[in-house]
Amino acid sequence: MPQFGRMRKLQLRRLGSFGLAKRRIFHLGLENKSPIEERIGKELIWEPSHGSRACHVYVAVGGTIDDNEQKLAGLAEWAAPLVVKFRELFGPLAKNIHVGE
């Protein structure tokens, strides 16, 4: 979920590495990219797994762990509602995945 990444950005991520189920969720999400991004209200960054076991869907905003208290509070305020939206949108996709398929 929220993490500080490269290029001085706070990233709100969903999915991640390891497993067929997560890759299937990623691809189901990608098939529904437009409605998902409309509901979130932001364009997402979709990184498929090309030869690795990781795939990511995220949105990023400028910020670092070394920012002042006011900036960090703003980042938390920005990220909190998005965490809920990510869960609401990707949670149902996860419930429909069966690894043995």
C-alpha cells in the first residue's frame, strides 16, 4: 500500500509480486482500466510482469519520508481515501480468482 518510492514519490500500490492469482487480478483490472480509473478519479500506472513475478497498479504523488510534518500530513490525507477505493475496486476481483483455473 502506501510507500515512498524512487524519484521522490509517495506511491499507493495494489498487488505486487508473487503468484498467479495476483497476475490474474492485475489482468482483470487492466481489462476494466477505464471504469476503475473513473471510480478512483485518477489515472493509474499499470506495470505488468514482463519476465518477473511482480505486477503493480499504482498512483504516485511527489513526496518523501523527509518532508516536513505539514507535507506528510497532506500526503496521508491524500492517500487514505485512495486506499479505501483501491480495496473497494480490487477486492471483488480477488474474490473471483481461483488459483486452480
